[in-house]
Amino acid sequence: MKKMSFVTPYWQVVGAVLWKDLRAELRGRELVTSMLLFATISVLIFSFALELDAQAQSETVGGVLWVTVAYAGTLGLGRSLAAEKDKGSLDALLIAPVTRSAIFFGKMLGNFIFTLMVAFVMTFLLTILFNINLFLPILWIVLLLGCLGFASTGTMVASMSVYARARETLLPIMLLPILLPVIISSTRASIAIITDLKVEDWLPWLQLLVFVDGVFIVMAYLLYGYIVEE
């Protein structure tokens, strides 16, 4: 009797691409290591430069967290896609007889996991340096949504810029303006939660973040095939 599988071929491709990225990172440990090193140095600079009182620190730490995650994540995106392009594995994926959007979701989930790992470590480090508890359930929902929006948009934009000559310079110039809705919503929601404001102060930003994530993911799903063909 044939065994029934609930995983469609589409999601098998997504899982295969994701597993490839995770396995490559486990072997080389280059991507997450460089992201963590950059993020740690940035946080240390912020912590020594911003000698503020307790209230000012609680209002600043949310911005420090998301600035660090955004720039470390951009560094990771650039290195990830550039390595794939230089090794020829990106071209091999694109000529494979699979749906392009499945490749996108596999790459996006890998970038999401790497970015979330950096965000977790930065949360722990900021809790120690700023003496503010950032391990809050609602804040982690914001972190999940913010990293998801970053990964979906970043994967699409990085795929566009990877074939350019000055791709290291072009990626942040293209990506950061598009990411502004995600960064602003995540930062404002995080600050409101950390400073213990009322629900009505952070809930609209959280709702906006969910909406922006949905728009970016749908746009990437629809446009990724055309983007990589160009």
C-alpha cells in the first residue's frame, strides 16, 4: 500500500532549499558568525556612547536593537547571495525545473532563521548592557514579525542586486528605503512595549507591521520569477 504524504512537491522544494542553506551554514559557520560579530560590535559602541539615565535607555534600546538587526541582516544577505552566485549554485537553482516562488520561500526562510538568531543574541546582550528586560512575550512577537518582513524583502532585493557589479554597495542603498515601514513599525512597537505603555500605544504599530509583512510576502511571491529572470 502506498504511503500517503501530506507534503506537496512545492513544499518539498522549499524544504530542500532551506535545508541546503542551513547545512551550508552549519559546515562553514561564516554567515551567522560575521553577522553576530558586526552586531556585537555595534551594540557595544551604542552602549558605551549612550550613557543615559534609565528612562532614556528604555526609550533608546528598541531603536538600537532594530538598527543593529537591520544592518547585520543586510550584511548577511549580501554575503549569502554573493556566495551562491560565485559558486554557481544560484544559477543551478534557477535552471532547475521547479517553481521560482518555491526557491524564494526556501531562501527567505533561511534568511529569516539567521536574522532571528542574531536578534535573539542581541536581545540577550542588550538586556545585560542596558540592564533592561527584553525577554517579553509581546516583544518577541514583534521580533518575529520584524525579522519576517526583513527576510522577505531582503531576499527579493538581494536577488535583484546580486548580478550587479557593485552589489555590496547597491544592496543597502536599494534595501533600506524599502524596509523603512518594517523598521519604523518594529521600532515604535518595541519602544512602546519596553517602556510599558498601554496596549493602544503599540497595537496599531503591530497591526501595521502585520499588514506590511503580508504585502511584501505577496509581492515577492508574485514578482520573484520575473526578478530573477531579468
